[in-house]
Amino acid sequence: MLDMRNMRYFVATYEEGSITAAAKRCFIAQPSISNAILQLEESLGTRLFIRHKKGVRATQEGHDLYPLVRRLLAEADAIGEHFRRSTTPAIRLGMLPTLPGRRVEQIVHEIRGTAPGAAIYLVNSQAECDLCFTIREYVPVDWQFQSLWREDYVLALPESSHLALHDELTADDLSGMPLIGRVHCELKDRVQQRLEQEYRLDADLRASTDNDDWALTLVACGMGVAIVPESVAASRQDVLVRRPPILADLNREVGVAFHPTALHQLEFVKPLVSKLLTLRWKPA
């Protein structure tokens, strides 16, 4: 009987034209690839590859075998996908819209690793969901919340700004500054209150957007400055970051929230949360 793993290694070797490259692609040692090819050749009673200085070349038998194995592996994968769809859960994943893309990517990667094959449906963090990645202030009273990281709000400014010459910015430095507003900011009201009431600053609002990439693009273009979470500012290399005193104590605590019943309805929730708590979530 032909071994499915050996056939996968055969396909990798055929497509890469090299046992070394096939081993790297399959994340295994070269001898494992060589042994798999040898076992497959013995099972079929024919030679599949000829070695040369730059790698391997398929024999005619190898060329004939390749499309048959590809079709067989595709059908095997389709069978597995069919039954996974009937047994794996659908996950409604709430996501705070101000989380940077690299954070979302990391979260989705961990969910797929914990619940392979699960169907993930992304919804707004305020919508009905099974798991929600959000800030502590947004968590319903009957939900559990596990903190993942805490980060400060910072001032993002263009490299060409005269403010870039100052390591420390005072209220006078920021008076009348052109501002890019983030209408979806969780601390929008607190920030506005601090600027206007505590520091008597009259900001010159040049634009408002609910897209953080747009906000930072406008900053990079020199249109103004923006007050953003530290992880958001870290996603761009063409803006400068400062922490003026007016933003002291302005921060957010980001974590994963879920209703206690989710622990029983979705078996992957507990191991997923445990894994998330072991990761290092650096803001920058």
C-alpha cells in the first residue's frame, strides 16, 4: 500500500527539483525525504528520480506518476475538509477596529492553531460574538476578561514637523497644532476633554477618519499630528512618536473577553486563552 506521506514528499521533490529544497519546504531532515522516495520506488518497482549535481531530475515514470499523485492527494484533502466542516465549530470573532493588522494576524493564527479547520466569522467588537478582543471598558458585566497587554497613547507626528526637534513637548508647543482626528478612538472624549479643558488647547482639526492607516498616512504627509495607541503608531516607520505630558495616564488595556458559557460550548476556548496569556504582546 502506498504511503500518503511518502507521496507528499514525492510531490515536494518533483516540484522543487531538489531533495534539499523539498526538505526545507516540508520542515523535515533530508534523509527523511530520501527514505520516502526510496520506499515509494520500491513499492512501485521503478525509479522516479535521477540525482545530479544541482538536485534531481524526474524519470519518465516520475513524470507519469506526478499528476496521478497530485490528484490523489487533492481528493484525500477534500475528504478531510468535508468531514472537518461537519465536526468543527463556527467562531464569531469580535475584533476591536483599532487593533493593528499584525495583532489581528497573530490572533487569527493562534485560533487556527488551536481550532484547526474552524470557520471564523469576523464581526465588530460590539456585535454578538463568541470571543471578543477588546478593551476592558467595553466588556459586558457578565463576561470574563483576560488582559493581554496595556499600552499608552502617543502623539504621532511627521518627520518634517518642527515638533520633531523637541524630545519633550509642552502644552505651549502643542497649542494650535494641526490635528488628524480619529472618530473611532476609544478615548476620544477623554482626549478632547484633556486638550480643551485641562490644557486649554485649541487644536486645528484638519481631518477626521475612522481608518488608522489613513490617519497615519495623513500624518506622514505632513497634514498634522494624531493621538493613537502605541501599537498603532508602531505599524508605521515614517512617523515619529512622542509622549507629551498631556497624554500622561492615557492608556488602554486590551484583552480577550468571552461569556462563561463559551467555555462549555466551544472546547477550544480554554486552551486558546491559556496560549494567548503565554505570548509576549509588545506594543511596539
